[in-house]
Amino acid sequence: MIEIHHVVKRYGDKMAVDDLDFTVEPGVVTGFLGPNGAGKSTTMRMIIGLDAPTSGHVTVNGKHYAQHTAPLQEVGALLEARSVHPGRSAYSHLLSLAYTHGIPRRRVDEVIELAGLGKVAKKRAGSFSLGMGQRLGIAAALLGDPQTVMLDEPVNGLDPEGVLWIRNLLKGLAAEGRTVFVSSHLMSEMALTATNLVIVGRGRLLADTTVASFVEQAGGERVKVVSSDPERLRALLAGPDVTVTGEIGTETLQVSGLSAREIGSLAADAGIAIYDLTQQAVSLEEAFMALTNDAVEYRSSTDTETKGSVAA
Amino acid sequence: MTGVQITSTPAATTTANPRYKVTFRRVLRSEWSKFLSLRSSWITLALAVLATVVIGMVAAYRYDPVHADQHDAVALSLDGITLAQLVVGVLGVLATAGEYTTGMIRSTFAAVPRRLPVLWSKCLIYFGVVFVVGAAGAVASFLAGAGFLSGKPIALTLSDTGVLRCLFGAALYLALVAVLGAGLGMLVRSAAGGICLLVGALMLMPVFLDLLPSNWKTDVTPYLPANAGQSGFTLHTDSTMLSPGTGLLVLLGWVTAVLVGAAYRVKHSDS
């Protein structure tokens, strides 16, 4: 469990994180979404105490990260891709981290196997590809068998096989009851792995929600129907949870709240000919961009206001 | 499949298995393994020994009583310390600044978020290693040089008064310079910046002293890090130098001051 309490982080004049306040629950994958520069990495760095918040505080399993006797057992983190000395082998790197906690060599071997680094473990980390570097970072994150796993853009640089591996890994860790907190700037990737969503833009919290309700808000599942009698069909489909839209004079309707199967049956019963019946997934990416774009505009206007008041 | 299980498991996993614990001894073990696993550590140490022994031998071989700047066999055998101090100083700078330039520091501080044990461990390890290697180099240089000097008036043996004190004083000097480098590297977090400060502290400070009035200069000069340290491995210190013990203590003071600054920066700024 990660608790972020009214955290503000300012670098000089720049507000990197502006009053973030949310909780990351165990047992599910929580996606941390936002465009580049939204403050995701800064927030993650504050969670493991690399950066100190300007105000507010962050706790992990009820304590500040640095107050735990075995921090790597509480949180395993993958930060920016390279947090490794290029002159050291993957094995030596992991072993040096393991020594700090008294983690046995056996566990180092385990995470090397788990991350698929068996063949390159004795090679210098500096010779690794981006994908191999990510795998080494993930091996390091899992080293302490941590209660909370926090990964910053883990799929960056991974091949399709690696991306699939990450998805299954994250779901598996969450299923074991761990807290899994993963950042991404790709909504589509999060929709596949995450249950909960925390969305930020320009350092501010935009949404603390679930993937399901985000999809719902974005318009849910829609069905496109092209029929011989759109007027009559529209009347037939009407109901409390159903919305039907369509331009007058065309044969096409957009329906949400009913499945393609239900629409087809209703039309058949009424003897209306169906020419096209297509299930349309909403574009999560567009909904996400709409949300974060608003944030950018909102922030710009407040920036101007602040400057004005300072000048006055 | 997972959707059903997840709601029931969190309570069971909130009690962490308390098998692991960070202790100072373990951090020291970790830093030792980091030192051993970098090829550059070994190359640099070998260079430091090579510099001490080769320069010491050449000085002894070329010794000419008429044009000599050095008055005794110990001073000749330690001629290479001027170069060796830079090599071990750079080793120290890279031990700390290297973690920042490579990004390794994030892994290090994620594992040891209290941070200071990392700095102290590095200081202890580099002090110990450089002291042992420096002592071996100084003794080897002295013995090798003794071969060329035997029969000449300045010849000395290990059992002569003050000889071992000087050789081990030189090792102590090198070890303190390595720790100074480690402190500077942690303070400025950049290899280039750390090395500049190191060279400045050891070699350029006397140049700046020329700007001072001459009577101040004579008072201050013995207290500069390199001069103070040098008195620790000089057989016969004259009136312009501190006594060997005081000299090494003054150098220790400089190193401590840098470490206090480094510790403050490590503890209080973002990594």
C-alpha cells in the first residue's frame, strides 16, 4: 500500500508535483498515467525517498520508505532505465544490492532466471540493449521479494515477447496480493493490465478511478447500426440506460447501452432490415488525451493568473 | 481467474516476512563487492603502485650527489608519491561521483535509503585498500632503490630510524587522499568536477597562496593539504614544515571537513 498525502514537489520555479493525493491499494495493478513531464517519475522517486517532497508526505505500508528495516522487501522499484554501473556484470550488480539486506545468492539466481537474463548475467551491463537493461532493472526490483512493486515505464524498449511477459508478471504479482504500481504514457497498455487508474497532468491529479469506469465515462461500448428504418429502430431501442444518436436523413445510428446481439434481435422481431451491425470500442487513447489536454489548458490559464497576481 | 482471488489475499500479505535487514556490516560488504567487481579499481591501484615503484627506482638509479634535490634514500624512494596521489585521489572521486554519473546511485540509495552508511563504507574501504597497497608500493620502491644506492652515503635500510615511519606515513597520506577524493566526488557528484577540486586542493593551492602577502604565505603554507601530508613522510622535517604527526592530523582535518560537507549534501539533497 502506497499513500501519497498532499504531496508538492517544486524544483526552483517549476512545480513538478502539485498537491497529489491518492492511495495505491494492494491486490490490483494500478496504472499511473500521464503525458511526459506530468510528474510520474518524480512521484515515484519520492515514494522511495530519492527525492524529498517540498510539502506533504509519502508512506509505504504505513512508514516512510527510509524507516523500514528492509526497504527492498517493502518496495521493489524500476526507475529510469539505467540505474546500473555499466562496468559491472548483471550478476555482480544484483549481488551488491543483495548484500545490503542479507539476501542470499540463491535469490539473485532466481531473479536472473525470472527476468530471462541467464545467458548474459556475467556480461557487463554496459553492453546490454535497452530491453536487457529493463529486464535487469526488473530483476533488481523483484530481488527483495517486495510487498510493493513499482515500475516506471516498464515496457519501454521491450520486444513484443517482453511486453507480454511484463503484462503477465504484473497481473501475477497483483494476484499474489502485492501492490503493483506501474507508470505509462500509453493508455492502451494500461487498459490491458491495470484495474485502477491514477491519471496526472502537469503535476496535478486528474482522475483517481478504475479502468472500467474510465471506459464507461468515455462512452462505454458503442454499436453502429445501419438499417432500412432508422426512425422506427430508434423508438424500439429507447430505454433508461440506452442512448441513441444519429444524423437525420442517414441510415446510421450509434447505440450505447445495448449489445449488438440485443439490437439485432429487436430489429429482426420488428422486421427491420439490418445492413451493418458493428461493435465499436471507444478510443481510450482519445479519451485520455482529451482529459490531459484539458489539464494543460487549465494549467496554462492558472499560470497566467498567478503571474498577474504576483505582478500586481 | 485472478479477479476472484485478489479481493481475498491482501490481508494475508500485509505482514512482511522479516527475514532481511539492512545493517552497517552488510552495507560494507556490499560496497566491498562493488569495489571488487569493477575492473577499473584494479587497474587504477596497479597504476598507483607502478607510479610509486618505477619513479622511486628511476630516482635512486639517477641519484647524483652533486646535483641532488633529495637528501636521503627515503625521499628518493617516495618521489613517485606526487603522481600516485593523483591516481588514488581519482580512484576515490570515481568511487562516489561514478555512482552519480552512471545512475547507480539510485539503486544504491533505494537499497540503503539512510544513505550515510554508503558514504562511510566507501571511505573505510578505500582508506583500507589504498593504505595496504600504498604501503606495499612504498616498501617495494624503497627496497628496489636500496639496490642502486648501496655503498653511497645516503643509503638507508628499513631498520634505520624513521624509515618505516616515512614509508607507512606515505601510505597513510595516499589513503587519506583517496578518502578526500571520495568526499569531493560525493560533494560535487561529477567526476570532472571532483577531479578538478582534487587537483586544486593538492597542487594549485600553493599557486593561489602567492597572491597573499609573503609573511602570511610562510605561515599558511605548511597547513595546505599536500604540504601537511608530506611532512608525514619526510625523514627530517625542517622549520618550514609541520612535525609528521601534526602534519597528518592537519590533513585529516581537511579530509574531515570535506566529508562533513559531503555527508550534509548526501543526506539533504535529492539524488
